[in-house]
Amino acid sequence: MNTRYVDDLLNLVAELVISRSRLWRIQQRHALPDLTEALEHHDRLLGDLRDIVLQTRMVPVAQVFNRFPRMVRDLLWERGKEADFQIEGSEIELDRTVLEEVSDPLLHLLRNAVDHGLEPPDERERRGKSRRGAVQLSARRERESVVVEVRDDGRGLDRDRIVETAIQRGLIGHTEAEELSDQQALMLICHPGFSTAQRVTEVSGRGVGMDVVRRQIESLHGSLYIDTQTGAGSTFRLRLPLTLAIIQALLVAVEDEVYAIPLNQVERTLEIEPGQTKHIQRWQMISDGDAKALPLLELRELLGTPTGNGADRAGLAYAVVVGEDRDRVGLVVDELVTQEEIVIRPLPPALSSIPGLTGASILGEGQVVLILDVPNLV
């Protein structure tokens, strides 16, 4: 099928999704039993149509993954290194537009894994490791996302060296450096022009940098997470949406504004009752039920929302838990509005450069809501 026709079909489905939202809001106001029955049938038909159209855009990640074995093999030979390259989950399917856009970031991450991550064979032997290293590219499905990982068993990232370099280059101050979490420190490598490499090679230090990798992943409404262990290797985890057109989102309210948070970035929600939180140093914390303290961030402060009555909130509030592992935080909002399927629209030029925003959507009654870029926001 001509891809242009598939794109046109998807645009029509997106308009139907917006129209459906409007019809349901009309039904909420008038409570007509016949209309409820008709809308439920309409929902089933639209859901089937959406799934079929989206499926026509899905392609196996093998179409991109299969480009890399020869590149990795040639690079290993050029660098005088030894490693086994393993691919897992190549049958996982992803929207063709997302897959095309993620090809260059994966290429750079694999080059970095070979060029900077893996040690030369003699050095690995001195460290008590096998002369042959391991590089792995994998994909797996998680809820409404596809997680792609690039993993190596090399030297890992040196957190202290990264922070020291960032201070030397004026990216952060000494006080700010002391307050960084491990993930925040590691993400410093994604600043434009940041590199701890002692020398520039033809594959690393030029061309696409980690800042472009992160920017491209986030432009796809995805997120980048780094996990590393000194001397044992690093994992770069990309969480990508299945499609760029229609997503499930959690609508939340702050003051009189409604925002959308992509559901693939939400772990869960919490109710916050008065007196349930406590302050530790400069952080507001709450127990998340497993004896761990969860930092809370006021969404209104992150967005610079003018404060009204909610600023002196005395009653019930809510936290949307986002992030991964030790870097989970709770975004405090005034209200959890609803979970809804929304259509992603690009931001106008005046808003596209504002950090923390990744797109916009139109609800059924014509209300425009901004879609939050959670990784950048927190």
C-alpha cells in the first residue's frame, strides 16, 4: 500500500478520535440512554479501525537492527578490540516513522559502546575479564511502549569524572553538583559539546553527539535512561511510543489549566492527604508504600503556572509517579481529570523551544491541552 494513503487514513482516524471525545462530552451533559449505546458501539468500531490502520504502519525493528552487525564487526577490527554482538527482540514491531528516526541515535550509541565502552583485550585481561567483550542490542514491549537497550560490559561511565568535567566547562556549579542524583549526573553527557574523551576519533567526538541523541529521542515523545556500573559496563535505555499519532494520556489539572502526560511515562498515581508529607533538606517527601521516600515536585512550579487558590492547598492533592528506579519522582497536581486517547499535534513555533513541552492536543470540546515532556521537565 502507498504509504501516503496510510498516512491519510491515520489523519482521518485522528479526527474521528477528536470527534468521539466531543460526542462523549455531549452525552455527559444530556445523559441520553440511546446515545450512550450508540457511542459504545462507535467506540468499538473506531478502536478496531484505529488498530488496523496503526498495524499497517508497524514494521519489525529488524529492518534497522540488521544494519548494525557489519558496522560493529568492522569497528571492532579497526579498534583492535574483540567482542560478541548480540541482537534480541528483532521481531518486535514499531511505527515505521519512529523506527526511521531512531536509527541514527542507535548507530551513535553502538559506536560509543565499541569506541569508549569496551576496553582493549589486554586491558580486559589485566582487570580479570574475558578478552572478548559483549555488546547487546535488544528490544522488548512494555505496555504502550517499546524499550530498546544498547548494553556493553566495558569500563562503564565514571560519575565523578563526568561531574568534574561539567564543572570545568561551566555547565554546573559546585553546589549544584553536590545535589545531583546519579542519573542527573550521568545525563550531563547529553549537554551539547560534552565529552570526556581524551582524543577525537572518526567515529566518536564528531557528528551526532549525545545531546542530539537525547533531543531526537525526546522529539519522538520517548525518554533516555542511563544505567552504569564502573568496571562492569553501561546500558542506554530508550523508551519509545508505539506510534507518534495517537497515544493514551493522563489528563491532570493545575490551577485552571489541563495538561496531558503520556501514559507510557506514568508508573502510577498517589493520593496525598494533609500531613502525609515531610521535608528532608530541600525536598518534600512522601512514603510510596514500600518503605522508600518519594521526592515530590510541584508541577505548577516546574511550569511556572501563576498561583491561585491551589497554591495554599489544604485538602487532598495527587501525585503522578514518573521516572525509573532510584530517579522516580511524584509530580504534584490539583486534580486527576481522566485517562483519554489523544491526538498529538506539533507545537506552534512560539512554543516549540520551551523545555518541558512536547506537543499539543485538542479535546472534544475544542480545548487545547499541552502535552508534557516529563523527562525534560523533571
